[in-house]
Amino acid sequence: MSGKLTIVGIGPGAPELTTPAVSAALADATDLIGYETYINRVPEVAGQRRHATDNRVEVERARHALTLAAEGHRVAVVSGGDPGVFAMAAAVFEAIESGESHWRNLDIRVEPGVTAMLAAAAHAGAPLGGDFCTISLSDNLKSWATIERRLHAAATADFAIALYNAASRARPHQLAQAFGLLAQWKAPETVVLFVRAAGTADAKLHITTLAEAASYAADMRTMVIIGASTTRLIARENAPPFVYTPRSEDYSR
């Protein structure tokens, strides 16, 4: 088979946050496949075909990409952020595992990108500087009971927690529920960050506490980071504080 499939992450928004390797893969592709919002962020290349789809057809999109690659096309599957973080890389490999046997012999590569979690953290300082985990609040592909169990485990282990898919029109209540659950195991003064449109010129950072977090309105473009017990603020004059989580453990606590 002469075709190939590259799964790319174009980063959180700003063009300069797309890696050179991803840009090269996009320019080389004969076909782009992805959610239309991400496809529209890719510079057009003459003769390149674009297959833009809705956001809820990931496995179907992956099968289409694999079919095109098997036919000899150079296909780029486009994700925002990093393709391996709640994105298309897993969907492609799921399709390979359950699909045509010859798909396993295709030239398939993953090109990483700057994920929203890292872009959001950078706006505040280093809130993920120590041990951390990331959890998606979307229950489209897993149950809310599973999400609750993971929130409990992360909170009791005192990880900093990055929340993806914090809120949507279909799930406006789940973020407040998550804060309510976390409040059972984390202190009310725990630092909470809201970063909207991370990695873009429109990025907005809001710093609050777990006790006050539920009053802040978030949407699907908002990344939420809940600090560990060690997460600290460094006050500054006429500017938001720096936020960081030390790498070392305070044994005196």
C-alpha cells in the first residue's frame, strides 16, 4: 500500500502553536479529515480535498480516513490540541482494531500537538508543575458514575486536576456537580483556574477557589484546572498572581 495516514494535533488555536512537523504533514496530505471547526483552521492547499464532518462521528471519520489511505491517498486526520488527548488518535486505533485486517499494515503516524491543558496552564504559570491528572466531564462515551469515581480518586490522591469538556449546552449542570463532589475531599480554599480560549489571542484567565468556583460560567472552550493542596499563588502588583504547584513535597505538613 502506498498511502499513509497521519493523525495530527494542530494545537489550541494560535498558528504559532502548531508544530513544524504537523504543518509539514498537513501540507503533504492529499486529503484532510476532521471536525469542521478544526479543518477550517488549516491553511488551504491547492488540489487538497477536505472532508469536514460533525463532531460526534469520530469512529466513522476514522474508518473513512483508513479507507482513503488504503486506496493510496496521503491522509491527515486533524484534531485540535494533541490528537492523543481525548481526540482522534484513539478513534483511529479503535477503528483499526475492529476493522479491515489490511488497515493494520498501513503507514500510520501520530504527530503530537500542544493540548489545551498545557496551553491553559501556561497562561497562569505552572499549576501542573507537580503530579497531575486529566479527566473529561463528558459522559457521551462513559457513564457519570465512572466520572465520579475518577474525580474521587484524583481528589483523594491530591493531584492537580485538569478538566476537559467542562460544560456544554447539553450538560450545563455537570461542572457544578463535579465541584460539589470535589468539595467533599478538597479544601474550600483550593485554587481553581478557568481559562477560556487557551492558546489564542482571546484567552481569558479567571482565578478563584473551590468554594466559589460553581458561580463561574464555563463552556466547551473553557479549560478548568483544580489545584492540589500544595498549589500556590504569588501575588503581583497590578497583575494576576502567578499560580504554580511545587514539584517537591512539603514533609512538614
